[in-house]
Amino acid sequence: MSKYNLLWDYVRKSERDSLMLTFAEIEGILGTPIDHSFLKYKKELTEYGYLVVKLSMKEKAVMFEKFKDKSGI
């Protein structure tokens, strides 16, 4: 079990095509600070149907998007 599963579940359950969360919101969901390991673990999110499309250190936010398969669904 990944330390980011709570976040991945949250993103998936949002059912939105795109979702932006601040680092503070992510930390609230996880109950722990986001750290550099996020860069390694973000690839797990594809199992939930989403991708990290932007990580902004300036805005302290992460943009998630639902990915579409080759058929466009």
C-alpha cells in the first residue's frame, strides 16, 4: 500500500476531468506533508485513471487530469 493511496482515491472519487489541489489540501487529505517522494509515486495514479499534468512549486499546487484511452473515452 502506497502512502499516497488516500490521495489517489480522493482524486478518483472526484470523477472530474481535471482537478487542482494545493499542497495544503493534499496534506489535509493525507494527514502528512507532501514530500519529494511524490515525484516517484505519482505514476501510481494511472491505475486510478488519472495523471499528474502539472506540479507548480510557485503556486504550491498539483493539477490532475483524467486520461483517455486511444478511443477517446
